[in-house]
Amino acid sequence: MKTSKFYGFLSFIMIAFTITSCLKDDDFALPSISIEEPNIITNSSITAIKTALQQEFNTNENLVYTFNVNENTPTYVEGYVVSSDATGNFYKKLIIQDKAENPTAGIEIVLNKTSLSETYDIGRKVYVKLDGLSVSYDDGENSYNTSPMNGVAGKYVLGVLDGDRVDDIPSTSIKDYIIRSSIVATIIPSSISLSDINGVHINTMIKLSSAQILKSDLNKTFAGEPNDEFDGFRTILECDTEKTIQLQTSTFASFKSNVVPSGKGIFTAVLSKDYRAEFLVVIANTPSKLEFTNVERCDPPVLDCGDEAVGGNIILFEEDFEDITSTAAITNAGWTNINVHGGSTVYSSNSFSGNSYVQIAAYNSNESPLEAWLITPEINLDATANEEITFETNTGYDNGPALTTYISSDFNGDLTTATWIQLDAVLSEGPSNGYNNFIGSGAINISCLTGTFHVAFKYQGAANGISTTFQIDNVRVTGN
């Protein structure tokens, strides 16, 4: 029997060599591989997966649900692949949505296997056998507030149970749970505005019709900057609404060192949440999905008083916060400190290594959204010329831009009636774990203004979204 097998193997090699040697280089082609459509009838849905976990939470307050094994009538769902690991931007996971067009649900499936795109290409219909699999839920809230029923957009992940958490499906078992169909559909991304996103859209492919990279992120790479750990985050600005979302790119992606595009245009990506499920992100399968070819950007207008050097020795306003040791002291010093939505989180006094400053963060605030404004006392320009503003900022646990600076010549205590013009200031960035160092804003020319004005520091974040800590120090206005 051993001899027979050996000669059989030699015969196979000789036949294969003969066939190959008869082919010219330009005659070579990959063999056609036909996929037989599996005889599977789906009896559940991705939406039903989520419902099962929600019912488990309502009954037992568990955030993990395991599907029963039924040998006679297995439970199957179907979906269409919208993620690809071909560029390394997705790792050991498949994202599937329930329909190729106008999906109503999507889910992340974690698998202990790479090169998934070779088998599960974008648009590929798959059947998922749920028996024995587990689904988990995370919305990034504090553990006491996490709930699939709290209205916060969360992420559902499907895999196998390992202790009390959902882990990767073993590579040897993938074929038992993920069955490939012969159908490859064209995925039609859901055209949507960022203001309309909710939990239904997570783990589906979306399209923004007019978007661009935020101005402060231009000239950066996708994920090759010194502060990028595991993932790089760049901000996508939606032109029509001026709302933003974080573009997440893996530091293992093949295009991580590519510079982000500078124009505006159409953007197609998978909507998801970051690793800790704290905030919404979009993940592109390839950089070509950022079709930002229009050179006419939609940047918000900023104060432009010219590029000439200004400033002087006359100090019109200066605050180093050394004598401000409480939140009440901020107001007593003439600053306006407002939480727009009536919450309790406002700018507070803080110090480190003998230096005092004010700071704010949405983290642990339990406020979503959080919008707070810190506005200087009134500053008068009538007696000087060539004025400029400078200040310093520092960031901690940066997960996105939360601070914008403005100036107004008609603020009278009411934010809504004042005219605010954005300042083109340099603001601190990074790191995602720990704190940066204070950096200067650059000299901001305000010499074209007259009369009185106020400078505002607007913080816009969320406990379940961008929660970067921002610190402000050494606000100064000078002229001559």
C-alpha cells in the first residue's frame, strides 16, 4: 500500500508538470472555482441576535447571550460582508450587514484567522450558524450604566464564550459557523448625514456625500504619527453640518504612512465604534474610499487680519490662573463659564507640578453631549494697535478634537445672540494614554478689530464620545 501511494503521487506530479510545460506564459490563468450554493434556510436575523441579548439583559442583566445548540433545527442568519482585511485595516473580524442595500442591522464577528478577504470578499453573502455562539454588547459607558436599552449607540460582537467574555471563533471551527454563499452582491452604502446616525447603522457601510479631513489633520499620515498607538485617528468633517467623526486606521494597515487627502468629496466606510466602544468611528477598507478630489474645501471661516507680525509691549489682558483655585474663582475673575445643556460639568481649576490652569473633560461626566464655553472678560482695543492673542493648551487621553476657539465683538452674556468668528489657533493633540505638554497657540492677529471683544474656548464632547481632557493656560492679549 505504501508503494502504491508513492507511485500515485509521482504520477500526479508528472501529469501536472506536463500540463504546465505546454502552457505559454500568456496562456496561464487561475482555475475556475465554482461554489455550490449551500442548502440552508435562514430562520433568524441579525436584528434577532440583538433582540436575544436585549431580552437576556432585561431578565438577568447579562451583557452576553449564548445561543442554544439544536442539532435538528440549527439557527441560521444571513448577511453580506462589508469589511476587508486585504489592506490590514481590519484584523481577525468580519463585519456583515443584513442586506446589500438599505440594511437594517449589522454585526461584528471575531475570528482567529487572518487573510479573511481571500474567502469572504466584500459583497459575499454568508450564512452564520448561531448554535453555540455568543453575542456581547458594549456602548462604552461606565459599567454601572452600560445597557442595550439606554439609547446610546453600542456595538454587538459575535464569537465564542471564553469565561465571561466573547472571544474569537477558533480557526478550525470557522467553516462550521460561517458558510460562504455563491452570491456576491454589490454593496450600496447608505447615504447618510452624521446627525442622523444611530445604533442601527453601526457595523454597516455608510457614505458621506460631502466631507473632508479636518484642517488641523492635514499633512498627517493615516496612522504613522508618533502619537498613534495601535490606531491612528483623524477627524472627518461633514461639510453641510460641520459635524465630525473619527476616521480610525490601524497602525498595521498597509497605507498607514500615506498622507491623508487634502480635498473634499465622497467618503465610504464601515461605521463602528473604537476598541473600547467609547465613540463612533468610520473605518475605510482602502484609502481610495476617501474620494476627496475637489480642491475647494469647506473649512469654516476664521478671523483673518493678515499675516504681518503684530503684538507689542502693552498688555491688554493676561491670565495665568495662578490665583484662581476654584470654579467659583473663575467666575469671580470675570470669566463666563457655561454648560449649554444645563449639566454640572464646566471648566474647573487644576494644578500640576506647581503650575495652575483650567481644564475640562467629558470623560466620566455622564453628559452626552457635553458643550461648555469659557469666555474671557471684556477686552478693549481702543487705546492700542497691532494687537494679538496668545494662549497655551494641553491635552490628555486624546480621542478626538473637542476644543474650538472663537472671538466676538458683540457678546453681551447671551451665547445665542452673539456673532462668533473662529480663531485659527494651534491646539494641543495627543497622546491617547497620558498627557502632552503645554504648547503655544501661535500669535493670532486681531489688529483688524476695534472696540471691545471676548475670546471663547468652546468644548464639545460626550461621555460616550470624544472625551479628551483639555487644559488652558497663559491667555494673553498684547498691542502697542
